[in-house]
Amino acid sequence: MIGVVLWSDGEEGKAVFWCEDQGDLAYYDTYKDQRDVSTSFGAGDMVQFDVTVESRQRRASNARLILEQAYYGLPETLREDTSDPNGAEGSAKIIPFKPHEKPHQQCRHSKLKA
């Protein structure tokens, strides 16, 4: 699965991924995923990972950085779009799942180009 990091804590080795299928968020814990405990992600990074469901919660494992800061500002955009200034409840706003154009994007995956 491909996703975007919404939140991460490098010291704790944890992150939350927004998934490309628009389903539930996936929770990542590097200490439970012993394959690469040195991996740390920042908000807005595009990652690829495996997904399992444990206790009705999506868990990410084997996470790999694809593109650093591909979606910079996404967490802030999501926070801003959660409230409707007109007070309309039950309406949905679609936020596109595509990276921002940014000249200094770096590709971290050997098969993808920035």
C-alpha cells in the first residue's frame, strides 16, 4: 500500500499513515516492526508499506520511504478542512491524493524518479 505520513514521532518510532485506498488510517511502530528500527518518517512523506488488521485496527509494517515531503502541509490542510464555516454537517470535501510540485523533492526509491 502507498500512503502519506500524517504524524510521526522519531523518538518513539511511531507514525500514522493516510492510505491511498481512503480507508482507515494505518498505525506504524518501528519497535514492533524489527526489520528496520532506524526508519523515521516526517509528516508529508510518501511511504510504501504492508497492511494487516489487528483488533479492528490497521497496522503498517515493512515501511519504506518513497518520496520525502511529497505532501508537505497535508496535516494542516486536513485540519483546516475539518470545519465548515457555513455550519453544514454531513457534507464531504475531497482532498486529492497527489503530491505537490516541489523542485527539491528527493526520490528515495531506486525505481522512482522525482
